[in-house]
Amino acid sequence: MSGLKGINMVWLSETDLTNLNAGEGESNYIDVKKYKKDGIEYPYVSGQAMRFYLREAIRRNLSKDEYMCVPDDKGETCGDISKCINCDLFGFMTTIKGKGAITRVSPIKVSPAMGLFSFDENSNVDFLTRRHRVTEGSKMEGDIVNVEIGTNIYKDGISIDLLRIGAEEIINEENRTVEIETKIDANEINSRIKKVIDGIGFISDYSKQARLLTDFTPDAIAISFQNKYSHRLQKLFELNEEGKLNTKRFKQILDEVDEYSDKLFFGIISGLLNEEDEKFVKNLVKEKGIEVKTPKEALDDAASNLTMKSE
């Protein structure tokens, strides 16, 4: 591989009224998953759900010659990372004939999507009627279901361990060391990494979209191609309850990550941040020689700049 060891992405996404990931509510009450900070509740979307949304975005855009297996009735996948994009990118725990139980740690790490504004100040309760099947001539009946919905700005991110895409860790028993053995060629490695980057721009298969259609793709995004494996970029965006960006932290984190990044990409749409913060961010990014584009353009540029090579 080239000197790159990791790709990090962190982004903000503003939503309309929606319920992207339900909690453990009662049968007639569908709540929103929440976390607490300083005693205040905020919405979030679990990392497991975000992995599912990303995986389905990749699956939707496969060509007819590309393969992503579907887990069987036991939840096990095929385990063939050479052939299967799903098993390679998202890992697995499965039983392979002749090898026994095999576990692969995913080279893609996904954070929960954390709502940055308190839920009570940005929420509502919607009503849904569940109709029951009835026999001919019977009276139509149904249950009233309460559904929590809200607006928010979510922060989310992923980290890609480039050395482990299309590769397996082999333990050298004699020396007690771990070696990375690549199973696919450089072109296929590039293709799979590109699918992850492209998938971020096309996430859509989240819950309850039949009646709560919303867009959850990035409205501001930073992408780093790193020669050191680090998750530091994930702390780039911090907003207070008024939507004010912590500009001091933004500069500090960007300065740090820039030191060990071969390339940085940045995209933002207008109106997400207040005018003062948007101006600050754009000027700082430009000072580092990074062109400010839209999130989709930043993702496209990152995908087109992949130069992974075989050793």
C-alpha cells in the first residue's frame, strides 16, 4: 500500500421532522433513541443503525458483477473477503467449513449520529393509526400510536483502516508477530474504498421513511487522508444550543490533523451555520490550501483522489 494508513470523515446533517432510530418504547409509543448530557436528553442514531444505512447505500449501487452476501437465518455471512464486499468492509463472526469459528473485525469504524440540540426543545408527537385486518362486514378498527419526531443537527463520522481493506491478519507463530496479507489487487481495494466514500453521499435506507421522508446525508463534511491512523478529526464540530460553532476547537483540531494528513477535503452548504461561523470556517479552510466545495463535491474529490498501491 502507499503511505496512507487511514481515511477519516466527520460531518453534520440537519434533519426535518423525523424519527431515524426508535428506542425501546411501549407497543403504542414509538420513541426516539436518546442520550443524556448534563441531565438533558438529546437524540441519537446508534452506530449499529448507521452501519446498516451505509451498508445498504453501498448495496444499492453495486453493479451486476459485484457481490455482497446477505446473512443467513443464523445471522452468519459467507466470510469470503476476496469475493464479498460486505464481509470485507463490515466484518463478520461466522463458521466456515474446515476452519471453524472465524471472526473478522470491521476495517470501517462508525460512530453513532449524535444530535447536538436538546430533544425537548426540538420535538413533537405524531399520531399513527394502525388498521387491523377484519372479515367482510365487520367494523374497521385500529390502534392510535404515538410517534416521537424531531428536528436536529446530527454529528456523525467514520474511520477507514486502509491497511485492512481486502486483507487478513496472519499470526507468525514462530516470531509471535502479526503480518497483513492482502487478498485482492490494488484496483479492487480502491474500488471498495470508493464505495464507502460514495455511500456516505447516498445514505437513505433509514427507518420510517414511508411517512417521515428526510435527507440525512452530509451538509458539512471534512475528510482527511492520513499517514497516521487516528480518530482525532471526529472532534472537529462542536455546536452549542444556539447553533454557535466552537471556532477555537475547530481550528485546533484542523491544525492537528493537517500535520499528518496528505490531503484534506471540505464541503458545506449555505445556511447550516450562522453567517459569522460559516465565514470563519471557509476562510480557515482556504488558508490551508483546501478548496471549499459542497459536501457532494468534497466526497467526489476524495473518491477520485484514491491512489492506493500494492507493496
